[in-house]
Amino acid sequence: MADHKSYWSTTGDQGSIKISEDVVASIAALTTAETDGVAGLYSSFTNELAGLLGKKNMAKGVRVEFVGEDAVMLEIGFLAKFGSPIREVAKNVQENVRSAVKSMTGLDTTAVNVHVGGVTYDASQPPAEEA
């Protein structure tokens, strides 16, 4: 396993368990992308944060930081679909990601901070005409 990545780990009577930050980032990214109102992940904010925070795992618009023994803090950037209630979509992302990370890894989330980087619309559908 690569030494530059962070891992959550525990050791029990049957051996050790290690979960990479990439696994948690993938869970968060896929869950975010599947949330209604999300057009896609937004990663340019993470490139700026990478320089400021010195984090290496900035893939897919998700930043992961292990906190304490059994917890993780997440930063997620996404693009909202035009016409979606952005605050509601952001809250749904937080709830969905928190639930997915807990159910798949057993880790608690201390925070799921979301950054809406923009709004997109489907170019194949013309805007609705006013009556």
C-alpha cells in the first residue's frame, strides 16, 4: 500500500483492517453524483485548497480527513442542476453522504461541508417559454 495516503485502521483478534481515504472519497463522490439535483462534481475548488491545506487526496471533488479514532471530515464540491432548490440539494448531499459512509465503513462523519461551484442546465432542452 502506498505510504503517502491516509488510512483509518484498527486491529482486532482476527487481524487488522485498513480503509484508505480513497475509498471514503469514492463513496462520497458516487453518493453525491447520485443525489437528485446534482449535475456533477466540482473539483477546481479542491485544487486551490490542496495548496492551502497540503492534502494530497483531492480527487473527484472530495477531500477526506480522518478525525479521531472512528470519524472522518469531508469537503465536497458539486455543480447543481438549473431549477433545483440548491439548499435542499446541498442538505440531501450531506445526509446521503453521511449515511453512505456510516453504512459502508462504520465511520462517523464530524462534518460534510459542501461547496456549490456552479449551476448547469441541459443544453439539449430549450428553456421554457413564458406564456
